[in-house]
Amino acid sequence: VQDERITRIKLPPTEIKFLPIVERRNWLIHQHYIRKDYDTCKMIIKEQLQETTGMCEYAIYVQALILRLEGKIQQSLELFQSCAILNPGITDGVFSASYHNLGVCYLFLKDYKHAEEQLNIALQLNKHDKTFMMLGKVHLLAGDTDKAIEVYKRAVEFSPENTELLTTLGLLFLQVGGTFLLITAISCLKRAHYLSPFDWKVLYNLGLVHLTMQQYASAFHFLSAAINLNPRMGELYMLLAVALTNLEDVENATRSYEQAVTLDQSNPLVNLNFAIFLYNHGDKKGALEQYQEMERKVNLLRDSSSSFEFDPELMDMAQKMGAALQVTENVVWTKPAKDSKSKSNSASATKTPGAPLGTNQALGQAMSSAASYNKNIQLPAGMPPPLQT
């Protein structure tokens, strides 16, 4: 009988593989960054860059992000440039994002030409919704609405189910005006609503565009739905009151305005519209109270921000309101003499003697500009920016 022996099989020595030193701490940097533990993150980045003699692109990239969050835009810009130089030809991941963030830094520095260049490079490397959004914003801040519309058209073709892109494009069509473009605006917004039926911001914008087109019943429908989803926003009640005013439902319009001024703490146009409404319905005392509250809010906004500007056409309406109420100390609305455009607007606004304050046009302008307050994307005055989804 053959002996059966149990023998040990000798395995070759196992070779333990480690990540290259240039990437060894990337996962840890990422973890601390997403946890917003920036101090620890910066310490690890410093160690990583020391070990790699400054050649770790990811560490440089995250350090640039942190510097931008800290408001150090120029330093952040230089680091993003370093990322792009270290790997100029790579086509995905971090390095496409580096060009995107370079564009954002240039945007903050108001260097729109270079911002556009970097964002276009980012899109060539790797198309992304946020890069399209940022490039469109660059064109808007540079005053080129047509280019912005073209960018958002491309963006919607690339990402047809992005409600933020659809909403932005719809509101740009609304700004440009014209019957066909207004219909296109509604089409974009309704598609956004179809894709995201419980997004109150889309309903808000649908109410806004229907008010602009003087389709007040439809505006009432969308604004009521938005209020059901977000009942703590004063501006929504103000816009609902505008719709109810034009539907000749004075009682419910009054209730909506009262709710609007109760909820709102900072938007002077809520009080301006309510003042106009009360004045037109014979309540001069109530109109004066709302006018004074509006001036208080304007002064607070001007004190808190040196760059605060009030839409010229709405300044004219506020001045007319002040004159009607015989308000003598109206320093809030004093405009520079060189503002000839505003003067011409004021002149045209007073061509029809005896016209009631708060006509459909005036209310529409007030309504439209009201939505430009308290938002973080700065489109041109007089049109509501898309509310971020």
C-alpha cells in the first residue's frame, strides 16, 4: 500500500502591492474634504505634497477648492492652473473639473473672457451639466443673452431631463420676449414640471411666466400649488395676490398680501405691491404703512450691501406711490441726475394722467423683479432667476 503523506504546499512569497506614493493619501484627503473637515484636510495635503515634491494633482486640486471656499480666489486660481499644466491632455475626472474650476475663479474675478475659455475647454474634455450652467452664467453676466441661450440649448440637448437647465432656458426665453419665445418658455417649464412635479421652484416659475403673459387663472393654479409645497415664502403669496387682483377677487387678494407681508422680512417689493393695491382700493392709511415698511427694508438692504441696486422702473413706481401718498421725505428713492434712461422711463410712466397706480404692466414689472431678490444667481434686473433645484 502506497503511503499517503500529507505534505505542505509551499507557496511563492506574496508580493504586497502598495499604492504609488503620489496617490497614497488621496482617499483620506477626499474623506476629510466631503466631511468639511478642512483643517485636517489641509494638513494631509501638506504632507502629501511634501512627499511628492508638489506633483500630486489631486492634492493640489482639493487645496484649490478649499482656498476658493475661504475666499482666496487668486491663490485658488493659480493652483487650478497648476493642475491643468501637470496633466493638460487628460480627458476625464479631476482634470476636466480643474478647467471648470479655473473658469469659476475667473468668473469670481469678473474676467469673463478667460472664464469662457476655461469652461469651453472643460466642456471639450468632459461635458457636464454644471459646466454648461456656469458658462451660461458667464455670458449673462457679460450681457450676452443670445450666447447664453445657445449654451443652454446645447445643455438641454445633452441633458434633456435636467429641470434646472430647462427652467433657466425657459426664463431666458421669457426675458427675450415675443409670443413664440414666451410659448417656448412655457413649454420648457412644463417639461421641467413633468419631470419634477413636486418641485415648488418650477411651479413658482410657471406662475411667474403665466403672470407675465396675463394668463391669471393659470398663474393662480401654479402659484397655489407652489404654496402648498412651500407655505413659508412671502413672495409666493405676493404673486398669488397679483393674480387674484387681476381676477378681481379683492377679498382673497387682500388675504394673500397680508400673509405675504407677515412672512417676508427683506423684500421691499412685497410691501410696494401691497401699498399700490391698498391705495387703488381706497385704503390710504394702510398704503402709507406699507410704503413706510418698504422704505425701511430698502434702507436695510442698502446698509447691508454697497452694491444694492433697485430696478429703475420700480423706483419710478415707488416715487409715484410716494407722490400719491404725499410723502415728503423720500430720500430712499433719490436717483443720480445722470440716469437719463431712468428719467425717460419715469416720463413715459406718467404720460397717461389719472391712470391708477398698479396697472397690469406695473404689477407685472414689480412681480417680475420681486423674484430677483434673495437669490444666488445674478441674472439681469427685471427677470426672475431660476430657483435652484
